[in-house]
Amino acid sequence: MIELKHFENQFAYLDIHNEYAHLKIALQGAHIFYYKPHNQDEVLWCSNTTHFQEAKAIRGGTPICCPW
């Protein structure tokens, strides 16, 4: 399942759940900021002090870049 969600400040991200994992991707910069395989610990996450705001860098996670 893929859902478009927003934080309280309207910062948009995709919330993706499937049989393998849970993933969150910010639309700003295609930045993965949360990844957790099912039945495992989180692999990627951001600090609680991360500010998700338009035109501000996301601290933590990893940007999706091609080619790696």
C-alpha cells in the first residue's frame, strides 16, 4: 500500500507498506527517512530533532541518487 501523507506543516511524504517492509520517502529530494524490514529493527531513521520543512535539508536517512 502506498499513501501520500503530510506532517502538520504540510511537508509531503510517501508512506509505503508491503509484505517485506515499511518505508517513508520525502517528496522533497526523494529522500528515504525511514526503513524497517518486517520482524527486524529499523535500518534507517532520523533524529527526533529533524525538521521536515520545505527548502531545508533533511538530517539523517539517505537520498535516492542515480547512479550510486
